[in-house]
Amino acid sequence: MTTARNIQPSQAHARPHAGLRHAARPAATGTRYPTTDNAYVGKPTCDKCRTDEFIYLESFIPPSYRRDGSIAVLGEVAYTCTRCEDFSAHSVPATWTPPGWYLG
């Protein structure tokens, strides 16, 4: 797996992808929080090649957390398979981060 350079200095400056959407349901307060009920959430893997060996990460947006430590928004990843040139983007598990990635 090849990781793109993290050019965003912090999560505060990260902009969400316009084309990516979270499955959400209204909470008791009237806000919307993502759920895994309706959206695909998984590690970046090419569906055609069935491997992550040829994955080139285009972007990664880390998850955001509420003050109580629960997840407010799942992380998102966009990537291309360099073998078959298939592009994909989706939410990732909260525990997943790109190899060598850190929030600095």
C-alpha cells in the first residue's frame, strides 16, 4: 500500500470531500450523526483485485470525536488501485489509519 503525503497540518484545516456522504440518522438533539447501519465501512481494499497491495491513498480524513470520547463522524478515505485503476471512497473504522500516518 502506498500512502500519499499528509499535507494538511491538522484536522482543523481538513475539508470534507464534497462527494462523500455519511449515512446518518437524527439524534435526540436534532443533529445528525453517522452510523454504520446503511453505509459501507471498511479498510481500503480493491474490490476487483481483492487486495490492498496496489492501493494508492488519495486522501484521508480522520474521525472526529465528541467531548465524551464517542465518535461524532467516522473517518473517510479516497484511494485508487494502481493495478486496475479503480477509484473508491468510503468511511473507515475509527481504529484504522494509513500506514505511517500521524496527526501532527
